[in-house]
Amino acid sequence: MKFNRIIKIPKERSDLYFLRLKRPSVATSLFLMAITLSACNQSMEDLDSYFAEQRAKPAKPIEPIPEIKPYLRYAYPKHEKDPFDISMLIPDSAPKVMDNGIKLDTTRVKEFLESFPLDGLSMVGTVNKENTLWALIKTPNGGVQSIKKDNYLGQNYGRVLSISETEIAIREVVPNGSGGYKERETLITLKD
């Protein structure tokens, strides 16, 4: 099966009208393959002589295995426990609860501002109503709530101790890390 392809050359090139491309014949392919393979048929005498020289040389002596120094165990002072003993993970006794008498009132109904963390609340002003100073608190969602002394706010049972024109004093009840609670006083200042 012959593949002939005719390519038209533009008329600007007057010296070539048509160019005919043919697939190379089988004889041409065999001839090129024979030439390529004949190049691989070279003598390997130089390589054989090199290996013969290397084998004739005396072998280098093998170095002896280095002497292994004995391991000297270092004894740490006052460390008799095995670091891989799983019984070390078991607590020695029940954790000591440091109860200082502070109890949480879990029976009262929580106020609206107790649903927000204290750092999300900010004081934006005060209002004096019926001889009582009320503080205006801005919530994280943008609303403004009024509170007075003895109201609660924040998620740690924060009770308002006092309100002034520029700040609110709060006493929170927080865990002390030993199973009990401790009181912590905090101020919320007026935002400019």
C-alpha cells in the first residue's frame, strides 16, 4: 500500500509546482538498520585488558571490625521509677477539691445579658432614672440593654457591684482549677 501525498506550492514559487512525498521503501529501511547495527560490532579488547589488569592487582586488606565500647548506664539521682511503667499515669489519689465555700445559685432564672461573654459586652453610657443609675450595655449583636446594681451579666455569674458614670464593677464566680470556685472582680469601662 503506497501513501502518496501531493502538496500544492503557492504560485509565487515558480520553480516548484508540485512536491511529491513518498514513504521510504523497505529496502532503504533495512539498509539503514544494517549500517546502524554494524557500528555496534566493535572489538572489546581494550575493556578486557583493563579488567585483566585490575584482577591481577593484589587485593587491599579488609579493615578489622571496630571494637564496640561497652554501654555505660548513667544512673540519674533520685529517679528510681521506670519511665515506661503505665502505673505512673494513674493518679495517686482522688483530686483534692479546694472548696472555699462559694456556691453557685443554679436555681435562679438567668438574665438576658448572661448569654454573652463578658469581653463581648461594652458600656456605652448611663441613665439616671428615679434616683437610680442605670448603665447602658451594648451586646455583640448591636442591641443596647440597661442594667442596674445587683443585675447579672456575662457567662461567669457576673453580678453588678456598683455603677458610676464611667465604669461598672462586676464580681464573677470562676472555677479555681481544683474543683471549686473563686471570685474575681472585673471592670467594664465606658467606650468612647
